[in-house]
Amino acid sequence: MKKRYLLLALIVLSIISLFVGVSQLSPMDLVDFQSEETQIFLISRVPRLVAILLAGAGMSIAGLIMQQLSQNKFVSPTTAGTLDATRLGILVAMLMFANASMLEKMAIAFVFALAGTFLFMQILDRIKFKDAIFIPLVGLMFGNILSSVTTFFAYRADVIQNMSAWLQGDFSMIMKGRYELLYISIPILIIAYFYANRFTVAGMGEDFSKNLGLAYRRVVNLGLILVALVTTTVVLTVGMIPFLGLIVPNIISIFKGDHLQKTLPHTALLGANFLLVCDILGRVIIFPYEISISLMVGVIGSGIFLYLLFRRKVYA
């Protein structure tokens, strides 16, 4: 899986994404900068494309970091409770800080996402039976507990419908002024690239890392902070996108191995491509209506996840 092919696919899919939708647009419509078509293109289509690229790359890298630090290929924000902890944080922000700004709500959701991820890692340290499939099952159970708590309090506060909006990832409402929070993912991805070698060493275990002089806990904590930040920005802007951080790093590792600095660009590109494909399919299958991105990624991603499970069993 070569980088230039991923880049070429990204360019082609991006062009398709810009001109697929309910409003029919063509390149000739953009000649007049004052036309309605140009305004739709600039206010809706371009922001949507940028949001897809940032969310796809960000969530894929978050999954890659989690898998490296936990030493388990089936750990991701979906299977470690990070998404569910973020959703609980959003509920707390809605109930207790109703008049807070978006950045303040993001800070609250980030604290919950980080706390949930740290708690999962602590649970991971205490599990003696570290089977590759057993660990993500524990994470899913942990996430379901958090989700149940969120649903209970949302029901008591009569905001269950508002919370359902955070459950379904959706790009249809993305437009200028409602996606810029995702730009936080760019410096996060840059930091992840510069710390990639340290994450790789940390993934070999605490004792091995300390023997090489690596500040193991500091590196792990930084990685979890990056994961929590990316997850929070994506959930606040788009909603929950399942499986993305789980399947994309696994596909890349099959072809490129586990050296984080070498696989990180490929993971970001494949994540963006995968999310673009799902979004385009969601717009054309029942045109002029749309299928939510969380449903498309969930259906396709769950099938790929099952394939990865059976593939591991075959090659075990």
C-alpha cells in the first residue's frame, strides 16, 4: 500500500465529494463568485470535505496510538470507552454548564474522555488474562456502563433526544462556522509524528522502555491526552464515528508493519479515504436523502472487524 496511491485516491475522492449532493454543482457553476452555487460550494461543500479529512485522519491516528500503547490491535476509542466517556462529559456540560461556550464544553468533555481512557488503561494493567480479544471486550463493557449512565441521567433530565444527536455521527450539518474546532487535530497529528518513535518504544512495555532511558509514564500520558483531544473534537463537531480507529490501523499494519513513524502518514491517508468513501456512499445510496456517517462506518467497519478477527484466528 504505497503512499502515492493513497494520495491519488484522496484527490479523486475529494473532487467527487465536492460535487456530490442534493444541490447539483459543476465546475462551470463556480466561475461566477457571486452565484448561489458558489456560495453553497464555499459554505457547505468545502467545510464538509475538510471536516471529513480531519476527522478521518484524526480518529485513525488516535486508534493507532491506543493500539501501540496498549499493545493490543483491537483497542481503539470505540473499544476502550473513550467515545462513551466523551459523551458523558457532553451531558455533564449540558446539564451543569448550560451557558458555557463551546470551548468550555470541549474542556469538560476532554476531561471526561481523558479520565475514561486513563481508567481503561488502569483496568488493562490489572487484567491478568491479557488475551487479544478479551481486552477489547472489557473495553466494550466499560463503554456500555458509561453509556448506560449517560442515558439514565439524560432520561431523568429530559434531554435524551439532544443526547441522541451526539450518538449519530453526521456530516450533513457541517458548514462554515461549525467545523473549525477540528483544526485542533492538525497540531495533534504533528506532535504524534514527532513522538512516534517514543510511542513505538513505549509499546514494547514499561520495563523495556525504562531500560532504554524512556520516560515511560510521561510518553503514555501524552499519547492518551492526544487521543482524548482528537476524540473530543470529533464527537463535539461531528458525533460518534465507530470502528474507524480500530480497523484502519490494523489494515495498515498488515501491509506496512508496526513502526509508528512509518505507518502514521499511511494511517492518516487511509482513514481520510475510508471516511470519504463512506460519506459519498451515504449520499448516493438513497439520494436525495443521506445515511448518517456513523451508520455507514458502523456497517462497513463491523464487517471489516469481523474479517480481522477471523484472519487473526487463521494465522494464530
